[in-house]
Amino acid sequence: MKVFSRGTLGKFEDASASIPLRQIDRAFQGVDIRLGADPGGPAGSRRTQFRRYVAGVDQNDPQQLNRLGDALGALIEEVAASKEDFLVKAAELDGFFFAKGVFRPAVTSQTSFAVTRLEELVFIDDRTGRLHLLANENPKDAIGGAFELVDSICRTLLRLAGEPAPGKTADLVDIAEATLKALERVPAGVGDVQKDAAVVRRCLQQLAAVVASLAELQNVYGAVRRRHGKWKGPSARHARLAVGAAVTFAGFVAETYAERTNEHS
């Protein structure tokens, strides 16, 4: 079970030194976390208050762990902007993702990265966090998850746009190209604006090609391993490349679809 480590909580404690006491109280009391006994640490009323609230949480209880994730998420809104990424990354190293203002344990199963409904487009950040974690834990599944994310979001957007559904074995690059054309707002022949749109589309097609190629590479690894019994398969760096390309593509097309929908609503 994932828990917030002492090191991560120490970083949040340091950050709490610059947060007003009433905001610390509001963050924890708002999710029904009560004060415990101070386990000791650096002096300061705000640091002490933070430690006492954390001491009142049993992280082995999933419900209490979620409450702590809620409280720490609320504190993110109170810290200086320069500290936000630092704290979020610390929690991510413990196996948590930050979305919708709260921290939750990341579920790193490959089967949960598909985007199949309109409502799921807003949860791209959730999939992003889990894929990045999976890239280090299980590169093979991360690459598969990256492929699944791009393939599913393209198929979903094509369906929402009223376009024909691609075949089950359609090439990912072709599916991505069809999706980008369906989302294209600028009509042909509008000079420099059209050229800019073409450049962006080409960049996105290349991102999809990266994901498709790395997924195909897994088949090569599998064939080598069957013949020689030694090849370990893709490394974490391969997985990070696939995940980076996939989440950039998915985030862009999801935002593009949202913009197009708002413009016509």
C-alpha cells in the first residue's frame, strides 16, 4: 500500500511554515482530520500544527489516507507557486498523482488508460501521472498503456466528431492523422495560418508515430527473447519516451476538442 513518506511529509511541513495557521486548520479540519500528539521536530507554531494533524492520521486506513491526500492537496493552493511542482513531484515519487486539487494513490495497471467517453477527457492528467509511474515500474506495460491512450482517445474523438470508426487493426499513425483532420478548425487555403496548422499537425503525427514505433519494438524484443532467451525487453527510458509522446498528444487533442466544442456551444 502506498503512503506518504516521512521525507515527503517533511517537505510539506517545511512549506507549511509560510502558510497561515487558519489555512492549515481549514485544510485538515475540512476533511475531518483532528490533532494528534506532536512527534517532535523543528520549532515553529505552523510546523508543529502540521505535524500534529499528520500524527492524527493512520495512513494504513485507505479512508484516512484519502483524507490526508485531500488536506495536502488543499495546502498546495496555499504555498508559493515556486513550491508547487516541488511538492507534487515529491508525492509522485511516493506513488501518488495530483489531480482536481487532491492527491490519490496511483493505480498502475495497464488496462485502465483508455479514454472511451466524453467525460473521461478531463481525466488525462490522471492517466499521465499513472503512466509516468508505470514507466519506471514496468516499462513494457507503460508502452502498451501509452499506445492504448493514444489509440482510444483518437477513436473516441472520431466517434464524437461523427467520423467513420477505424478498423480494429488500423495503423495508429493513420488513426491519429484522421483525428487531427477531424479536429482541424482552419479551412484549406488560408495562407500563413493554414501553414501553421499544418506544422502543428505534422508534429502531432510524429508523436503518434513515436508511440506506434515503440509499441512495435516490443514485438521485436519478444521475438529476440523467444529465440535467445536473454533479451530483457524495453527499458525505462524507452517507456518514458513513449509515455511522454502519448500524454503530449492526448493532452493536446483533448484540449483542442474542448475548445472546438466551446466555440460552437
